Amino acid sequence: MPALGEETVPPDEAAMIARLVEQNLALLNVDERPVRRGQHPKHHGCVRAEFIVEPDLPAEFRHGLFASPRRYDALIRFSNGESRDDRRADAHGMAIKLFDVPGEKLLGEGTTHDFILLDHPIFFIRNVEDYVGLFDALLAARRSILPKLAFFLPRLIAEIGHVYVTYLRKKPHELDILLDTVGKKPKTPLQEYWSTTPYLLGPQVVRWSARPAMPLPTLPQMTKSPDLLRHALAAQLDAGEVSFDFMAQVQSDAEKMPIEDPTIRWDEKLSPPRKVATLRLPKQRPDGVPLMEFCEHLSFNPWRCLPEHRPLGGINRARKDIYDKVSRKRHELNGVPVGEPSLEEFLRLHEVGRV
Ligand code: HEM
């Protein structure tokens, strides 16, 4: 039984991760321009934000970003997991980038720091080995069944059907989570998100989450547009400021709150999430053309972080190389340099959007 915070690395994991890199590269649709992300391809806005560390955190939380009360400028990319049409059920992402964070990061040399969250508290794959199996099934689905079914069924459903027959039928726990994860039809991107995987917070291990903190501005009467999440976000941020509570749930039981299995929910009764920061989204227009293009060419990576917040567990170990290599390939195909943005550049585009 591993201790609190202890990772267990299978001996053949590195080879499996190398295989996952290849599989993820194969998911890029190289025929379109720009080449979009293989996962989370569509975003709803490129949002300006502030990340304000809570004052008076207990000593065990005061590490890394949370060492002392301060504010960081930030941006947020809200995305769909797969679909280009917001009317379809899907998973959704909230990728947060903090600017001007001093100190060496575990990836790259810049001063940015990333958090990547999903609108479901758990992930549908336990470990790297299972991910390889799932991807084999997914790529086989794309090769074989799509040309025949794509006219009749939404792409995702056709793929899931095929992957079910070939793989997920044997994994009912994961299948339940997958269906819950991709079955969501939120009316706005301003909803609750979770990291699903664990991270260090100094000497302790946590899962991150973010939840809207105040009653949100009323949603306008929405048309049934394929871009309805973008319209909802723009309307709500035009109506006024919004804020999220950024939370950390501490691992307090090594067995019931495992490091190596993100399919297990960490019980909030065992360890209630604690607010560690406020994410403030001021009134703004987040979806002008230059801003949307700017977010298109960003890269997020859970390893772009301070060592005090190191990602833990097999799924996170895999993501370091996968996100990095896939993003580099995407940028190369688009003829765009890879690199971290500066705050000045981002704020300038927001000023342009204001005119
Ligand atoms: C081994 C497991 C995983 C693999 C292989 C994977 C793969 C990827 C890839 C290839 C991208 C696009 C990277 C780019 O082109 O810049 C991506 C983006 C993303 N992933 Fe994952 N992912 C995994 C696990 C997770 C988990 C556990 C979460 C939960 C938070 C997650 C949430 C996201 C989100 C929100 C984005 C969009 C980031 C953005 O806005 O650019 N992924 N993923």
C-alpha cells in the first residue's frame, strides 16, 4: 500500500508513453488549416483574469504560488472536448495560464504557469496502459467505421459505438465515467471544473477545482447556434464581473484517495476542498477575432508549473511529453512559432477588442 503522496511507476511506462505520443500525433487533422488541437479543438473565448491568492492560508498551504498573498494576471481558454457544435453533448475544458510567475518551471523556461481543468470530477482512464488500449480502439474506429456512419450519426457517437464494441464493453466503470463526461450540455462555460488528477501543494497532494463564486449574470435568450457557448460567455462577461473560487482538495487517505487512479472520486466528506485563490474575470469582450486567434496558438501543459506543484500519477506523467510534442507538431504544421505569450501582448489584444 503506497504512502500518502507516493507514486507507483510501472517498469514499462516510458515505452507506453512513447506509443501514446505517436497515437496522439495521429489524431491531428493535418488536412485543415489551421491544424487544431487533437483534443479540445474549439474554444469559446480567450478570457482575461486575475488569480488572487487567499490571505491567511494555513502554513501547510503556503508553498509555491500560494507562499504569500499576491495576485497574478491570467488568461483562461474555455473549450469543447471534441465537438465543433456546442449544441452537441461533450466534455468541456478550462485551461488557465498565469503570467509573470517567478521561479524555474518543470517544463520550459518562461514565466507562465498552467492549470488544466475539465467539467467532470474524475477522468475515465485509470492509467497509461489502459490509455494505450483505448487509443488503439479509437484510431481503429476512425479508420474503419466513420466513412460508413458519419452521414447518419454524429462523429463522436459513431466513434464511441465502435470503441464500445471493441474495448469499453469490458470496462463498465470507465464506460460510465466516459458517458457522464461527454454527455454534458452546459448553457455557459461559466460552470464547475476539476483537475481530476493530483498535484503537489508543497508537502501535500491535492486535486484542484474551480467553481463560480457568485450568482452569474443572467443568460440572455439563446439562439440554438453551434457557437452558443461563445455567445453565452460573451454576454455574461459583457454584463459584468464574474469570479470563481479556486479550490484544493488535500489527499488525506492513501487508499480511498489514490494517486495512480483518477477514475476514483476523492470523497469531499473525507477531505472538503478548501479555497486557496479567487479567479476574477472582469467585465470584458473575450471573443474578438485577434484574441480567438491568439488562444488558438497557445499551448497548455500540466508540467508548466513550479516544482512545488508537480503533477503526480501515471496519466499526468504521460501528459508531459504528449502535450509538448503534439503542440510542437501543431505549431510546425501551422507555420507558427511555439513559445509562451507575454502579458503585454495579451493585454494589447484585449485593448483592440475593446474598440
Ligand atoms: C493521458 C491522458 C491524456 C492525454 C493523452 C491528453 C491529450 C491531450 C492533447 C494532445 C491535448 C492538446 C494539446 C495541444 O495540442 O496543445 C489536450 C488538451 C487538453 N486536455 Fe488532455 N489529455 C489527457 C488527459 C487529460 C486530463 C486528465 C484532463 C483533465 C483536466 C485533460 C484536459 C484537457 C484540456 C482541458 C485540454 C485543452 C487545453 C487547452 O485549452 O489548450 N486531459 N489533451
